[in-house]
Amino acid sequence: QVQLVESGGGLVQAGGSLRLSCAASAHTFRTLNMGWFRQAPGKERVFVAAITRAGSTVDADSVKGRFTISRDNAKNTVFLQMNSLKPEDTAVYYCAADDSSSTQLITRQHGYVYWGQGTQVTVSS
């Protein structure tokens, strides 16, 4: 069982930055594939970024060049650095974990077993 706790959300003006953190309870964190998703009001939850246990990453086109996913295995934490934020980035951001043996970047929600509670990010114009 893996527990995930997100933090770092808040209110920021357009053009600003935030760094989200997701702390995992698993002592096997280094073997987990991790992802970030977001859900805007009235919309479905969508993929934002993913990182494999080996450190390979992929970003959604909507955040490419602005968001960066990274991980610190010593701290059992995955990060999402968000720069040049736009009002359309406003959403609840969720961290997700996969404990399978997959070496592939996982961009689909059903590829993840464990989910955090989410953290609200609001970008004002």
C-alpha cells in the first residue's frame, strides 16, 4: 500500500510559479513510476506529466516548456515545478503512483494504482 500526500498548491498570479510536492509513504519509492494529473472545474481529470523509476519524463503538450517533473528518491518525493502559470492551469492537481514492473512512461489514469487527495492550484489573471 502506498500513501501519497500532495502539497504546495495555492493562489498565484498569471506568470508566476509554484512547486508541488508529493510525498510517498512507500520505502520502495525508487521502484515506483509517478505521475501528475489535474482536474479543472467541470472537466475530466487529465494527464500533466510522468516520470519513470529510471528518471525518464514526459509532459503534456499543454504544459511543455513550462512544467517540469522530477523526483528525489532519498526524500520519497516527486515534484512538479510550474512556471509561467496561466489561468487555464487552475485545477486540482493529483499525484499518482504505479508499483508495477513497467519501464514505460504512463500517461493514462488507469495505469496508476495509488492516488493522492489533490492540491488546489488557482491562477488569477
